[in-house]
Amino acid sequence: QVQLVESGGGLVQAGGSVRLSCAASGRTDSIRFMGWFRQAPGKEREFVAAIPWSGTTTYSKDSVKGRFTISRDNAKNTVSLEMNSLKPEDTAVYYCAARVEPGGGIVTRFIFYDYWGQGTQVTVSS
């Protein structure tokens, strides 16, 4: 079992920045991938960014490239999402996710991940 707790959300003006963190606990030695998703009111949950638990490759949604950066700190078992140049359309609940299953898959898909946090609200005002 892996537990995930997000933090760092809040209200920010357009053009501002927010840093989200996700703290993992439990069987962190089994984590293979970490990701961030978001869900706006009335919309489906969508992929934002992902990073392997080891390695340097990162993945991100086209609309956030150049603005959002995902990173991890293995020593602290945390994954962060630095969000800059925020837009009102970035408003959503942001969820952290972890994959522990071995094997391949599509990191941008919801079903790729095995564990989810409760989410943290990010609201960007215009």
C-alpha cells in the first residue's frame, strides 16, 4: 500500500505561481512512476505531468509545457509540481498518483496508476 498526500494548493492570480507537493508513504520502495492529474468542474480528470521514480525523463501535457515542471525528491519521498504563468483554465483539483505495478503502459492514462491522493484545489483568478 502507498499513501499519497497533496499540499500547496490555493488561490492565485493569473500569471502567478504555485508549487504543489505530494508526499508518499507506506511501500514507497514499490513505486515505479508518479503523476499529476487535474479535474475541473464538469470535466474529466486529465493528465498533467509524470516522472519515473528513477530516471530523468519527464512527461507533460502540451498545454502546460514550458509552464509546469515536475520533479521528485527520492530521499524525502516527494514529488512536486511547479506551476508558473498560471491561467484561469488551470483551475482544477490537482491529484497526485503513483504506479507500483511492473511492466509498461501509457503514463498519460488514468488506469496506469494504482494509488491516488485526495487532491488539492488550485484556483486561478483572472
